[in-house]
Amino acid sequence: MTEVVYDDGSVNQLETSNFVYIDANTITEVIKGHGSRQYPYTRQGNVLTLTAGDEQITWQILSEATHRLEVATPIGKYKLTR
């Protein structure tokens, strides 16, 4: 994860130790100072639905390329690179 763009337009440039790992069934967020969180998810088109306890969280894929992914999350827009 290279940065998070918040709804107010502010940008948080992230250190290399912060990342999001997406495999076939699970999304893992590792954020320095906040720890690691793992969520099972499903994908329908450009919508990822994560499960956190009893809560369903929706992430919307905004753009997808071979080594780049931009996802709108409740926190803000994640810019991910591989």
C-alpha cells in the first residue's frame, strides 16, 4: 500500500511496512501502529464484500492493472502496488 486518499482530499503517504495482501478467500491488512486484520471476502465484479464479525464491509475496485489496484474503502481510497 503506497497511500490512502481520504474523503477530504488529504493524502497519507505510507511506509513500506504497510500492506494489503489479497488471496483467493482472505484480505489481510497490515498497518503500522494498528496491527494486522484478516477478513474473509467475496467478489462480485468490482465489489469486494469483507466480513468482520457480524459486519459486512464493501470495497469498490476503482481501477485494476497488472501491478496496481485502487480500491474505495470506508476509510478512504487505497492505492496498492505490487
